[in-house]
Amino acid sequence: MFAYIVRRLGIIVVTLFGSSFILYNLAALSGDPLEALRTSQEPNVKQQVIALTRQLQLDVPPPIRYFYWLKGILGGFVGNIDFGMTRTGHPVVDQIALAIPTTLRLVSGATVLAIVFGISIGIITALRQYSRFDYAMTFVSFLLFSLPIFWVAVLLKEYLAIQFNNFLGEPTITPQWIFFASVFSGIFWAAIISGSRARVFAIFGIAGTSTAALLSILSATKWFINPGFGPIVLFGLAVGIAFGVTYLSTGLGNSAALKSALAMAVLTLILYYPNQWLFGVSNKKLVYLLMIIALFVVSGLVPMLFSKIDRGPIIRTSILSAFLMGLLTVIDKLMQTWKPYMETDAVYFRPVPTIGQVNPLLEPGNFWINFLDILVHLFLPTTALLLISFAGYVRFSRGTLLEVLNQDYIRTARAKGLTERTVIMRHAFRNTMIPLTTIMVVDIMSVIGGAIITEKIFGWIGMGTLFNQAIGSFDLNLLMGVFLLTGFLGVSANLVADLLYSTLDPRVRSGAGKK
């Protein structure tokens, strides 16, 4: 395995050298940085031409100039790496260092959510093949996959920002919207649960009526102005999480796991008001760190009260349930911050922005208001990226799981009398993840590359913007700096995927078939 990794690293070096050499020369020959000066009528144009020629070393052939640039990169082996200067006189390293956190904040959330929701929905559609839900999600995924990102972004700006901000001026839901939302909810839940025709109509009626009642209550209480869960609703959601996580992790037949998860729901209710007080303390970083540590410690110890054997799956269920319940508690706190955030002078009751990374007029000092400001600025671009990526994961995970379910070992597992949940979660799902690993790793590694179109539309300055700026201004140093980082992550993703293959399936380990 060590020899295999060393060999692959050597291939990565050769690949980066060849691709960077080609890109540098193509970029150098594709445009003329002196073009604007050649037609200029300024009296000192000759001096500007000479100065720019010296600055960009235009009197040196591009292939030779590439090795000058490569010499600075190879200086990293002696601790003196040099990416050069941009055309504006700033170090390339500094520009990239400023852009990476922005790109990570923008793209990483959308990538993780797309992986989680896309694979989950894809698995459900595969298990419900040719059902109403399968047909509906097939249509939705193909529709989203075919839409251009810029059009999706414009629609989100119009309806989830401008129109929603207008709605908050008078947050009353009209009967027409309640009717259409109720019909959609009824169709959605009837498609998911499905069953006989009578059952489908019953689910449609129950879901539609419940949705209409809920929206009417939210409209009457003006919940959208001052939202929140409260301890009772939060406890109900926590109980739902306990049952859902237990079902997926161990099955509801494991009473110890279910009791542990429900115990975490009870603790969530008991600690509701103490958590609200802790959220308001001054030394937030230390307190929040201790709260996170306490969450994992308590959720790991609670299962000890309900089981003395086979505690691993029970502890896993308890920790995952506690994490999701803690996330709900944080969301509840952010919802409580919604009204104070809207009432600030910098926001003035139009909380969903259409451009920018943060609100520069917002006064610093309030952790939750500033945190909420970051999240609302992330909302639209993250949603746009999520919708496009989500569709691909749905289709690929569905097709992969359907192929796995037709394998002989799945039929054998069912013939042995294993429950359907065990067959799917312990046998089919793990093998489904093998081909999905490539897409997941490449997507995660490519988050540094940014999203050029999305960043442009929403006014973010990340790696995609730097790449576009470098091409437009013939800034070779900046272009090569961005390419070297994104290219290295791209080719490294394939190596990481291969190593993950060997973890998920020992049959594909290097040298596994040798005698």
C-alpha cells in the first residue's frame, strides 16, 4: 500500500507539472496585456509599456517565464515558497488566503446538504421504485438538473428575498396561498407514504387539513415576525428525532437504543431554559465549547443506564440524537433573534439580502445577531447551489442502490430472515456508497474552486471570482496560484477516493489479488 501511495503521488506531481505548463503558456499566448497601451494617446505611453513589460516579464518567452514562476513554487521545499505578485501589486498568497474562507463558507454548506439530502431521497426513491413518490422525485431531479444556475439564482432573489421581504411588512397568508400549500402538502405526503387508493386519499386529506390549520395559526399569530419553537414544540420535535434516528440506526425493536434517544429528548426539555441562559453569557467561546463537550459526554454515558452489552450501536444512536436535538436548540435561539435582527437600523425589516457576504452597517458585538446575519446572507446562494447538486445525487444514488438490490448477496440476506432495515442499512447501503465515494470526494475537494457564476450573481468574492478576475486581467501569477491549489485538490481527490474504496471494500485493495 505504501508503494502504491508513493507511486500515485508521483503521478500527481507529473500531472500538475504538465497541466500547469500547458495552462501557463495558453494563458500567456491568449491575450496581450499591452493591447490597451498600444492604442493609448497618453504622452508617457512608452514609459508605461516599458514598465509593464518589465513587471510582467513580457520580453521573456512564455515557456521560459513559466520556469521562473515554477522556481518560486519549488522554493516551498526549503520553506520559501513564492507565488509572485498580482498585477495590482498584492501577494498572490494573501489574495488566496482572503478568498478561501469565503469560498468554504459559501460552497461547503451546500455540498454537505446536497450529499445528505440527495443520497437520502435517492435511497427512498429506489426503495419505492415506480411509486408516485419515485415518479415525482424523478421529475423534480431532472428539472433541477436541467436548470441553469443563473436562472435559479434570479428566481430565488425575486421570490425568497424581494417578495418575502415585502410579505414581512404584513405577514398575513392569503386564503389562496393556504389552499395551494395545503394541496401541495397533501400530494407530497401521500406520495411519500403511499399505499392503497383509500389510504392515499386519507393521507392527502389529513396532511392538507393539518397544513391549512398550521398556516392559519401562523398567520393569525404573526409567527413570521417573531418565530420560535418554545419548549413544548422543541420537545415534540426531539421525540420525533429519537424515533427516527433509532429506526434508522438499530430499529425500533432495540428498546435500549430507543430509551436512550428518548432520554436525550427529555434532557433537551429539562435543559431548555438553562441553555437559554447560557446562550446569553459573556464568555461565549469557552461556554459554548464546554456545552458541546458536555453534549457528547452525556449522550455517551446515558446508554450505560439502559444496556450492559452491545453498547456501540446504542451509544451511536444516543450521540446522533443528541447532536440533532442540540442543533434544534440552536435553531430555536436563532429564531428568537429574528425579530431583534429585523428591527436593527441596518436591516430595517428587510432581513433576506440579495447580495453581499455580510451587512457592513450592522454593529458588531452581538454574537447571535451577527451569526444570524451571516446565515441569511448564505441562504440564497447556498439554496441555489444545493438545488443543482441535489438533483445529481438523487439520480446517481437511486440508480446505484437499484443495481445493488439486484445482487445475489442481497437475496441471500433476505433468505436468511434478516429484517428489511438490516438488509438495506447494513448490506445494501454500504455497497451503494462505494461508487458514490468518487462523486462525494471530488465535490468536497472542489469546494475550494468556488462557484464563479453564483459568486458573481450574489456579490461574493471567493476563489471563483479570483479565477475570473485573473483571466479577465491577464494576471498569470494569480491565475496559476488559484489553479495550483484547486488542481492539487482535484487530482488528490482521486487518490483519496481510491483509498476509501479499500476501506469500504477490501477486494479492491492494492495487491489484494496477488499470490
